[in-house]
Amino acid sequence: MVTEKYCFRGIKHYRLQMNILIVYMMTRRYPTVERRAKTSTAYHPLPSDPEWLDAILMECGETYHGDEMQFVEERDTCDKSVRKPVYELFNGKQWPLVVLEKYGLLFCCLPLLESSSSNKRPSLVELPGVSVGFDLLEQLAEFLGPQAAVLGTTSVKLRDLYNYLNIAAPFGSPIDSNPHTIKSVLQTKLPPWTLKQKQPAWKPFLYKGSPKLHFLIKEQIWAVQYDNKTTPDVWEIAGTIMCKAELEGLPDVSVIITVPDEGSPLDHIVVHPCVQSGDTEEPPLLAQSLSESLAAAAASNSAALKSRKLKFSPPLESFVLCQYMASSVPHLPIRGFYQMKGERVVKLLIQLKLSDKVKNQFEYCEVHIPFFNRGPIINADVSPTSAIVTPSTDKKAMIWNIGNKFPSKSLEMSMNATVYFGDQPPDQISSAVDAFCVGLNAYIEIRFKMADFTISGCNIDQRSVTAYPNVKPKLTTVREFCSTTFRIWNSHGDALMALPFSQATT
């Protein structure tokens, strides 16, 4: 979806010791959009830059007059509806103003609001320009990067900012705001136009060199174990396939994503817009349509769950080819058991067993044992079957470094410990770290990463990878499996859990 912009704003601000806000502002206005706006009955002329500056800073709670903590009735009243990141200025005459604060800057844009037959203000979800404008500001912030906070008014980066807007939105309508693409345009002298086929705007110059294709399959697991007969353990597997294509010309790439017979089917697949088709001969118009066609194919033919064929025209930069869920993985990679009792002197037992379905080789595997709302650890008697246990630097947790492997024969590890705590400081008593994790309500968290493995079995069929026109790229596929949130609650305490809707309402 394309939307025009009245103007773009970027405001630099930083504080001095005297609580003064130093500000400078760059502005980009589009006369073509201004002429369109004048045809609307709701048109209000744009104010001058200084007026804009004062109004934006005041509305966002920033000011360079030293009174930023002052209560302002029209801004701070509880009767005012707040819909960040969208603001209104000058008594609603300038709306919807989209504001993004990032890297010490305020990025603002005012989308063109087409006239409506109704006097009622439309909801934000009915205004695609708001979403497109926010995305443009995000991409623009990424173009400047974290160093934006130290840019000066004469910085070359600010000159590139104007060039960025000329390419991303030449007449006020965002075309391609991808910072990787635009940086390539700014840094590369384009060769004379000799291509017979039309070159897309998202690929402004072509790669020259030996053909290469890189795939990264990264699976992550969220899991919670309760050791409770009435509360089943829950887990979720999500995967991302990244692609980097270094291919000459404007090739089409086909690839088959496979899962072995004993693996877990992939579902809820979402693909990149460059994907033209998948498991179907009809190329969809939108990525969402392709995802729906993949789901329909899976529903009509269970064999389709074990393989996915995608055809795509890759951009130059690394991109997310697709994301998926593996909701029917039948087993956890690590089963655990955690028992903890006591207050000032705590006795705990941890037992872990690695599934024989997963690879017994880790890049790292650690068990973090946090102790919330207690004093610092003053001593600990620890007896692990193997590996090393050390207290954290803040004396609020213990870390069991399992290392790279479980014992090959048993695939089991355990640890007994007695931990002694000192007095809890009064300021920590009044401001609890985690209000729920008090007493026996506690958990341990396992953090691990495996290379060359996915628990679903997802992989790239290397024999299926083809590129048209016919080239034989050097293919590299990397797989990894890691934990994000992998917790085991103390079986002697209570645990946070989500009840099914039928139970929660009874």
C-alpha cells in the first residue's frame, strides 16, 4: 500500500547539565502532496518549521525552555485519549502525526488524509498511511543507525538522509524504504542500462561474482514444565529460514524445504513477499495469500506437510525467506524436575534427562537458578553429578554450567545443593523483583544452543535447489536449535499458568 506524505521531520535533541534541551530540525516537504491536500475540505495549511518544532516537543513532553515537568492541561489531562505513536497538533488540525523516538531522535511524518464524506474522524486501522508512515520512519531510523545521536548539522549522514528520501519516497509516496537497498544505490555507481528485462526497483544493481546461496534455519523453543499431574507441560517450536543469494542477473530460485518421516510437520508458514509460488502453480498476489494456499494444500494432502516447495526472486541483502511453526513436536529436548524448600537455608534438587531424539552435542548448556526476593547468597554446598556450579556476580542466582554434552550412557544429570542466604536489604523488600516468585514459588531456566540440528527435522533438500537461468551456485546450509524461554517450576510451590477458557470461566 502506498501513501503520500506532507512532510518528514527529524529532530535532534540532547540534554546539558543545566537541563536545557538543544534542538535542531531537518524538514522535507512534498509540494505534490500539498497540492493534493488542498483539494480536501479538511485542509489546513502547514505551519512554519519553528511552530512545528515547538508543538511537537510540547506534545511529546520535551521542551528546551526548562519546564518539561510542568503540567499542561491540554496535553496531560486524563480526559485526553492517548493513541501513541499517533498525535494531533494545533487543536486537531494536524492529524494523524506519526512520531517515532529512536537513537535520541524524534522522527515524524504527517500522512495525507484523504477527504471523507463523513465528519467523523476515521479509526487508525482504516488509515493505511499511518502504518506505511510508521514503517518508513523505522526504516529511516535504521538507515541513520545508533550513531544518529551524535550527528552534527554538517554531517555527511544528514546529506545522505535527503538522498534516502529522494529514493525511498521521490514524490511523497514510499516506493522502497529498505535501508540495505538504498545504501547500495548510494554507494554504487550504476552501470549503463543494458538489460533487456525490466529491473525491479527493489534490486537497483546486480551482483557480479561467483554464484552462492546461503540458508540459515534457526529453530527456537518456548517451554514450561510443571511436574504437576493436573497441569500439562506446554511448549512451542518456531522456525525462521534466512536466505542470502549472491547470484548474477535477476534469477528465480526454487527450493524444497523438507521434514523427514519421523519429523514434525511444518504449519502456519509465513513467507517473504519475494516468494512467487509455493506448493501451487498459481502465483499469489500477496504473501498472506501464499500462506493461505500453503495451508490449503496441507489440508488437502497430508504429504504436503513433509515438504514445501518455494519459488522466489531474491533481493540482494539477507532476508527472511519464511517463518513457520512446528506445533506437533511430541517430545521436549530436555525433561526436568525441580524441588526447592526453605527460606534462609534452602535445599534444592534438580534432575535433568536429555531426550534420545535430540543431538547430544551443545554449543552451550546452562541452568540458571534465580532466587527472587531473598538476600544475597553467602554460602552454598553443591553436589552436581558433573560440570561446574557458580554463583552469579550479584549473588542472586546460581549457574550450573553443564557444558557440551550429557553423559552418553544415561543422558541424565542431577544436582543437590544447600544454599545459605543473608538478610534482604530493606529497599529490596519494599520493591520486590518479582511479586509472584516469593517463598517456594520459583523456577529454573535452561539456556542452550545446538548446531547442525532442528528438533522438527526441517532442512533444505540440496538436490532440489535450482536457479534460472541455469547456474550452479555454491550452496551453504546452516541449522541451529536454541532455547528462548525454557523453564521448570518448583514442584513444591505454585506456578504461573494459563487455564483453558472453559476452566477459567467456571
